Amino acid sequence: MWKVIYIAPTQERAESLKKLLADNGFLCQLKAVGSHRNGKAAAIEISVPVSEAEEAYEVLAEHGFRP
């Protein structure tokens, strides 16, 4: 199972966080959510396996991102 650990406001932010997580050894996936504006999603969910969620939160916190 997957757990959403962060909701990014833009695709660019989501991609940079996905890279940060991947560089730290986490599996992650992105999912567009919300109303689409100008062909872009309103937000992007970033998910990791439930077993890795706590450690992934810590990595995000170390880099200044808070859920």
C-alpha cells in the first residue's frame, strides 16, 4: 500500500521532491489531483510505500518541507 506524504502545488515541485526522495533511496509515485486548470492539475500527491513513510517524512523535514 502507498501513503501520501506531501501534496505539491505544481508539477515542477512534485518532480523535484520525487527526485529528492529517489536520491535517498525511496520508491515514490506522483498522482495529479483536484480540478485541472489550463491543462494542469491543481495539485500533485507524492506517495511512498507505507513502510517507508516515516523515514520519507524525515527526509522532507531535513530539507525544509513540512506536510
